[in-house]
Amino acid sequence: MSHSLPAARRSLLALSALALAMSAHAQNKLDTVVTTASRTPQKLSEVLADLTVITRADIERQAAASVADLLRNNGCAEMVRNGGPASSTSLYLRGAETRHTLVLVDGVRMDSQASSGASWQGIPIAQVERVEVLKGPASAIYGSDAVGGVVQIFTRKGGGKISADFGVALGTQATHKADAGLFGSQGILDFAFTLAGEESDGFNATVDYPGSFSYVPDRDGWRKYQATARVGAQLAEGHRAELVVIKNHANGQYDASKSRPLVDDRTLQDTDATRLAWTAQWAPALQTQLSYGESRDRYETTPSPYLTVTHVKNLALTGSYQLGKGQQINFQGERIEDELQNSGLVTSGVGKRHRNALGAGYLLNAGAFSLQAHARHDNDSQFGGVDTGTLLVGYEISTGLRVVGSVGNAFRAPTLYQQGTVYGPDLSKPGVNPLEAERGRNVELGLKYGFGDTELTATAYRNRISNLIIFGAAGTCQSAFGCYQNVSQARLQGVSLAGNTRLGIVTLRATVDLQKPTDASTGLLLARRAKRLATLGADTELGDWVLGAGVQASGARFDNAANTRKLGGYALLNFNAQYKLSRDLRLQFNLDNAFDRDSTTAYGYASAPRAVLVSLRWSPTL
């Protein structure tokens, strides 16, 4: 792997120079309306936080294998995966643990109370409309989990004339995909129905290294099936109701033990979400939304007997009131219920808990000066109350150039599984609280430039996380194997650069992250985090052709906390091309990892080899 490190360093230096030098012209997204930064609609140009938007056009052009791949390709996070797209996947925003990123799909919280964090491998990508990535703490807006940031995924919506969308694709590794969608409106109703399926023989997920216990010389394939339904109704002027239902199933092969080479080990993952919402505009200044959401994360291994099921229920009332020109108050009340059923606890059973929360925010836009303040109180049934707050300030020092700064704190509640290793399944008993919430304190300073078609951002940040939960040796807990404990602290600091521009007929975009996520007690790098990360993308239109290329580069990392097992750096080159056969018919070609580089992210697990995908998409208006 070390042979690719010099190339990765050269790529990172070149990308750093490009990101700093970019100016004049790029696709303008500054008027895009986003909701993740404040939980209410805002123009992207008014957002003070570090926010990235990935559009449907980006998703189709890149043809990423998963949402996690999409975020890595666009410089939003580091990705670690134990094999193919159906394998266990982690994402690190600004070096934070994967459980420190809150994930929302159409407003529904996605979480696993067993694995700590969203199951990225189970989140469907085929019918995603847009992704908003908020970097930095946001517990003052969303409560638990938003220590490192928030990823909000929006599926495709209906409306307008009835239209359809059909796609088929064939690729290397015997990969084949198909998806279909129906969109439109009729009377007061609008709708979007989608189906998608994907199968692949895959590649060998493990490598034969000294001491390997799981290597089996075979291919580990996967199957994924997805369905979404969205129906909205304009009940009256200013009043809208909407129901969203999402189903996703993934079946992936993996190697459990080299002593059982003929056993077909599989993981079965079901990720479901449902949300019912009523949005009301009571007056020109007053808007509210009442919503109820549920998510289910079911993970099973076979023939090895392991099963875990997480249910999350969320009832929320949010809204905003315009005080006057440039001033707005946001408010929210929320109840979140977590439930875990897990066969791996000391005594198999069901753990439950709930949190009630109240929050408020104040947004001010007064000429060159902008301010956003958010505060929230969460009361958890296990460990009591948590207060969080965030203050963001911005000042436009010249046309299009704004300096921004923020301070805030955040928390992540211990999972029911972590608590269960200590006291078994009786997790709702008052006073049972062996673990404290993980807490983060963040400060950042940045520059944002946006004028015409140009966007540039630079953000320096420092996030100190305390009470980090790790797995420790057996002690007073019920497990003979060990328990989770609050013992660690982490320091996450760095600088993020991003920008896009247009040079002639070519659109360019780039990101660079120079970071140092360390264990505060030892000064060593956190496992599987690089100090340097970068992406570069270029696209152009030539007649009926749309051509693009992209690079993802990472510096070296360490696979373990002791920093003794090194993973080499890498730079991956991808190409994509679209050709418009007719008004409604497009042919697309994608080549990923063109030079077939090794990009191992976890010791003992293989990375995706060179892959080719040819797809055809027909989008008629009926």
C-alpha cells in the first residue's frame, strides 16, 4: 500500500493550491433553500454554519455505490468499510466517531442502539433527491448524536405533470441494477413512488494477512432492494399533510472464519422509516410543523446466530415566527423513544428509554451583521437533563466576503447496548446509570465568499470531546468479557477548505481537509483517521455530452489506537460520461478507481477494485 503514498501527497498539495486559488464562476447554489442548519428553511447564502449540499444531478452523474461513498466522493467525510457496499460502514465527519453524526432521512432519525450510530450500509441511495451535510455540533437544534455534525437525506418528491423514470445498469463483478419511479400530482394530491434493486457478485472482502482468522478465497456479493412512497395533500391554503414510507433490504456475504470456508456467512439488514407530517402557515409570520416518525434498524447474521433490532420513535412540533424584518424566532418540542432488542446482551431482552426536549432559536440578519443563537434542554429517562447551546455570528466585511464564528456544545447519549453490558436488559429502572453522556465543546472561525457564480469557504475548528465511551475490561458489571466505560477524551482540530469555480467551459470543485484528530491523553491519532484529505472534480458539457472526472485522496492512517499498524495513503481517479440520445433518454458510463489502486480503510479488509458501470435512463413525461 505504501507505493501510493507519494502520489497521494502530491495530489493533496495540488488540490490545496487549487482550492485556495479558485475564483470567478461556478454553478451557483447560493439561492438554494436548505433546512438542516436551523431546522427551518434558509437560503444557503444566509447559513453561517459549514454546510454542503449534494444535488440529484451530482448523485446521478457520480453513480456512487452508496450514500457513504457519495459523501466521501464529495469531501464531506472519511469512510471506513469492511468490504463491499453491504458491509459494515463508518463515516467520520471532522474526525468524529461515526456515532457522533446524526443521520436523518426525510426528517426521520436513523440509529442503531447496538452498533452506535446509523447503519450507513442500510441507507438507500437510488432515489435520493438531495443531501445536506452540516459539519459541527448541532445538539442545540437536534439533541443527542449531533456532536460532529448532521447528515440529512431527502428522497425524491412528486408534483407537476405526471412523469416516470426508469434506469438499468450493468457493470463489472457481475453487477446489475434497475430502478423505476412514478411522480406527479392530481388535484390536491402529489405523489412519488419508487422501486430499486441491485445485485453483484462483488469481490473478496478479506485479505490474507499474518494471523488472519477470517480470510476465505471467494467473492463476497450482495443484493439490495429499496422502495419508497411519498404522498402529499394540500388540505387548504397554507396547510399541507405528507406521508413518507421507506423500505430497504440488504443481503451481503462476508467471511466469518477461515476454518469454515464452505459456510455461506451472510448479513441481513432491514432499514425502514415512516413519517407523517402536517405543515401549517397560520399567518404570514407564523409557521409550524407537527410530525411523527419511526425508524427500524434490523441486523442479523446467518448461520451465526446474532440479531439486533432498534426502534426509534420521534414526535416533534417545530415552528418559526417572524418578529420583523430580518428577525425570526424558532421553537421546538420533541419526544424521542429508543428501544433495543438484542441477542448479544448479558440477558437477552428489550431495553427502552425516552427523552423529552424543548428548544428555541433566534435568527437575525441586520445588513452586514448576522447572528444565530440556539438553546435546548433534553431530559433523558436514564441520566437526567442535558443543556446545549450554540451561538453563530457573521459579518460581511466586503461584497460577498463574510467572516463567521461559532461556539457550541453537544452530547451523545450512551446506547442501550452499552448500558446493557453493565446492568442487563432492565435499562429503564430509575437510577440505573453507569455511563454518562459523551460531550463535545466546539469553537470555529471561518471565511465564506459567495458572489455571482463563485463559492469559497475556509473553516478552522477545535472540538474537545469528553466522557468518550470505550470497551474496557471486566469489573463490577454483569459481563465476564468486559463493559463499556467513560474513560477517554479526544481533541478534533483542523482546517477545511472548499470551493467551486468555472474556467471556460469547465466547472471545477475541490475540498481539502487538514486535520489532527487525537486521543487527548496520549496525543496519538485516532484510529483510521488521516491528517490530510482532499477531493477534486471537473465537469463540462460538449453538445449532447456531459463529461466529468474526480479524484479522492487520503494521507496515511493508523488502523489501531496505539498507532503501530499503518495504512498507506491513496489517490483514486474516477471518470463519468453522459450522452443524451434523445430528449428523455440518456446513456451513462462510469469508471471508478481507474488505476485499480488499493485504498484499504480497515486492516484485513479489501478495498473496491476498478469498476465499470454502463447505464441507460429513460425519463418520459406521461
